[in-house]
Amino acid sequence: MAQRGVAILISVVGVLVFTGLTAWDAQRLKQMALTIPDSQSGSYAIVGALSLYLNFLNLFLILLRFQGGSRD
């Protein structure tokens, strides 16, 4: 029973962390888009999209772990 409580706590902290990272990355990309010349925007867009993709992927995996019940 204690393991379930620890798992829920880790999941909640993980959701908060990756939600914050996603918001921070989105603001960082928005700021970079305003300051970077058009000739370099393609490479930054790819790196930014990859960063957001990894944040969403990790958030999704944590939510799956949170929603998944134990099989005991």
C-alpha cells in the first residue's frame, strides 16, 4: 500500500515538472522566434519541436503510469 502512495506522489511531481518544462520551452521558443533572423529559423524550429515533443511524450507516459492501476 505504501508503494502505491509513493508512485502517486512521483506521478504528481512528474506531471508538474513536465507541465512547467513545456510552458517554459514554449515561452523560450516564442522569444527565440522574435530575435532570430529568418535564415536560421529552420534549424531552431526543428530543435524546438523536438524539445516540445519530448516534453509531451514524457508527460503522456507519466499520465499513463498514474492512470494505470496495479494488477495485484
